[in-house]
Amino acid sequence: MTIETLFCDARERRLKEKVNNFLNESLTPIQEEINQKKEIPRSLISKIGKEGLFAPLIPEEYGGSNLGMIAHCIITEEISRRNVAVSVTRTPCILDGYTLLRYGTDSQKERYLPKIATAEKLCSICITEESAGSDAAGIQTLAVKEGDEYILNGSKRFITNAGIADYYFVWALTDQKGDPHHSMSVFLVEKNTPGFTIENPYGLLGLNGVKNGILNFKDVHIPEENLIGPEGKGFQILMSTFNIERITLSSECNGISLAALAAAKKYAKTRIQFGKPIASFQAIRFKIAQIATKLYAARLLTYSAAKLANLGENFTKEASMAKAFSSKMAVEIALEAVQIHGGDGYTDQYPVERYLRDAKFFQIGGGTSEIQNLIIAREELKEE
Ligand SMILES: Cc1cc2nc3c(=O)[nH]c(=O)nc-3n(C[C@H](O)[C@H](O)[C@H](O)COP(=O)(O)OP(=O)(O)OC[C@H]3O[C@@H](n4cnc5c(N)ncnc54)[C@H](O)[C@@H]3O)c2cc1C
């Protein structure tokens, strides 16, 4: 409860209770079924959207609740501690909604934001390519202006929500010869646009239920009114969107860690060996102590980055710290939770194996831990 006391006002605490009650009814009963069937029901996503949980960062005039970043962390943690794949499906909608809100025109916001806010339409954020992973400026997808249209050619990989999203926010070069940091632009590509095809070849280690795939663009005609923000400013737009992504992913990690701690405590108190609950053995008690401490530190980092965002301060370094640390902690915590469960932990009869498989994603997606450390070092060395 301490994190809430430190960071949440009365409205945010009420929100947490409301979200908890809602998710206890809608998500908790099927959190394991989603993992086993590897399918997230669209009806669940719609329910979560209608409850307003896709829209904490979107203003009321566009159908959102405008509750801010702390509220976003609360919602993200609460969804993630039940089933993080559901939260990962929601994340591109949060990010594209933010991008549109910050950089879109009034008519783009009016047209698209209310549908994103309620999850009536799902989103994808499309940057990664064969040549552009950690180096986002290495993209080769090209958008060439012809009259009042752009002609898009190229391919994206590892794209979350590929096939189920309606709106794809695609980063492409609008000037092939210039410095890519000043030659990238963002386009909203609607599904079913001629020349735009999707493949889903990947099986994933974790995140069961998340759809991930490859996007191909062959002479796709995009109307110029689908350009988001100024032409050539795509890299700068991406950097600001990444800051929001890092806080979101940190909260997803902390959701996994909260669930792993709860599972470890429950198991340790009920599993009897040598005539006693294993929670009475110092080796197990120390593991619980370490898990609780790591989780507390990860949440402090995440909520303090969110607080900076709410205050309108720069939070680039803090968001990267939170993401790198929370993801490392989630992997370590899930691993220890498996260990506390012994043989049971290695089976699919207990959720801790899922937490471990899911946690690993977060050291890779949204910028690897190595890239977060490059950013932290860059920002730290800038300061005097
Ligand atoms: C499940 C999943 C979902 C994803 N969803 C999306 C999505 O929705 N949209 C999207 O655009 N992308 C998405 N991605 C892609 C993800 O963002 C990239 O995988 C990630 O940024 C790493 O890029 P890469 O895989 O090409 O690895 P690479 O960049 O090839 O990195 C390989 C290794 O080298 C290290 N490395 C690279 N450069 C450096 C350096 N300069 N210094 C030190 N180490 C370095 C990396 O840290 C890593 O360990 C997703 C990925 C996965 C697995």
C-alpha cells in the first residue's frame, strides 16, 4: 500500500479500487484460459475499452478521462498482474493515442481519437524492420510524395497487434538521401488499404494471446491528410512516444512482479516440508524479502518517472531507468517465484512459469536493456 500512499491522490486511489473490482469480474476468471488458448477475446478488449481503461491519457473532449500518468500506471499494473498479454495488446493503442493527441491535427484527433479511447478500433505502432531494430534510424520503408498522396513501400517486422489492429502508425523515410533523423515521417495506414498485407509467422516464448507479425507495403497509396505531425519530424515524434512506452512497459513488468510475489507467498505459506510450511525456512524467507525489496524499488522508479511526466518535467532518463530496472527485476522475481514453487513451478499448473516467460519480453521490446543503459549514460553525462 505504501506506493499508493506516496504517489496517489484520493481520486487515483478510488480509480484503483474501481479498476480492481472491474477486472476481478471481467479478467481474473479468464486470465489462465487466455494463456492456455493463446487467444484474447475481442469482447474482453471491448469491455476494458468501454470501462475507459484505454484512455487515461486522452482528454474528455475525445472520449478519454485525462487522468494522467499515475492513473495510467495503476491501470497498467492492475491489468498486467492478471494477464500481461492483455496489457501488451492495449499498449500500442495508448502510444498511438498519445502520438495523435500530441502531433495530430484537430480533424485527425476528432476522427480517430474517440475510437481509440474506447478500443472500438485497435492500433499498432510500426517501426522495427529487418535493418532497423535497436537502431530505429535504420529504417528503409519509403514514402514518396505524388500529388496529394504518399506511395508507401517497405516491410515491418515484430509488430504487435498485426492483423487485429485497425490503425497502423507507420514510420517511413520521406527523404531517402537525407539524415534519417530528419527524414522520417509518421503515417496512419488503415487496415484493408490496397497493397497492405499482413503475415503472422511468429510463435512467441510468452505473452500468449498477443498477435505479432510482419507488415508488407507494396505501392500503398496514403492520402496526405494521414501524415501525423510535420514531414521529417518522425524521429523526434518517436522519441517522445518512447518515453511513454517505457513507463507503460515498466508498469507491465511491475504487474508481473506483483503477481509473482503474491503467488510465491501463497505457495510458501501452504507447502509443507519437514513438517512445516516452507515459509518458515530462512532460505525461503530471504527470497521473499529480496523479491519484495526489488519490486518496491522498481515501483518507486516507475511511479517517480510517472510523477515527473505529470508535472511536465523531462523524464527521458527516469523512464529508461524504470524500464531497464523493472524488466530486470521482473525476470529475477519470476525466476525466484518458480524456485519457491519447486517442481510445481516448472509445470503449467501454476502461473509462475507464465510470469517468467512473459517477463523476458520486457528486456527486449520497447528498446532493449542495453539501449536503455546507453540512454541513461548519455543523459547522465550531459548533466554537470
Ligand atoms: C514480442 C515482441 C513485440 C514487439 N512489438 C513491436 C511493435 O509493436 N512495434 C515495433 O516497431 N517493434 C516491435 N518489436 C521489436 C522490438 O522493439 C525490437 O526487437 C527491439 O527494439 C530490438 O531490436 P532487434 O530485435 O532488431 O535486436 P537488435 O537491435 O539486432 O539487437 C540485438 C542485440 O544487440 C544489442 N545491441 C544492439 N545495438 C547495440 C548497441 N549500440 N550497444 C549495445 N548493444 C546493442 C541489443 O541490446 C540486443 O541484445 C517487438 C519485439 C518483440 C519480440
